[in-house]
Amino acid sequence: MIVAGIGRSAGATGAEIGALVALVAQGRGLDALACLEMRAGQLRAVAQELGLPLLLLAAPALRGVATPSHSARIMAVYGTGSVAEACALLAAGTGARIITARQISNARQATCALAEGRGI
């Protein structure tokens, strides 16, 4: 199962997120998108447009998830180095590993990472 984890600010647009997911996926077949439940907003439309389920995670679930990328600000707020990577890892399930590290959108309002695992 390949999951695109998304981190986003309140100012991120659906178009920005969709373009970032396409860039990061690079033609890989995605099985789902994942994000914080409090940031689902425009992601519902992006997931629907892509024909993918949107997996929502509670912020406390991210605490302690080890990620290759590290943002001090994100660590202070969520207890993990990258929201996108942590969401991807948790949603990809058992044995999950990052296959594409966090990338940042051109407008710097969204991040996306891919993880592969055996599912939840």
C-alpha cells in the first residue's frame, strides 16, 4: 500500500496540493491520501478528484513517529519531525517506510511524502 501523507497550512489551495501530490507520486499508483483530521478541508476534493480514499489522523497519533525530515516548529507542535511523513507512515500501516521524503510545494503552503507498507 502506497500512501501520500499531506501536511498543509490553512492557506494551502486544493490546486497547490493536487499539483504537489502529482509531482511527488511521479506516476506511482497511490492507494490513499492521509492527513491530520483538522486539516482535511481542501484535501477532500483532491482525494475525490484522484479517486482515492482520504485517511484522517488525530494529531496526538503523530507524537513520537520518527521521520527522516525534521522541522523544529513541527516537532514542538506535533511531536514529530514532519506531518506529511508521519501521516504517510501511520496510514501505510505495518512495516511502513518512507519511499519519498517530504517535499514542499512551490508556494510553501503544503508538504507531501510517500510511504509504503502492508496496510492497517
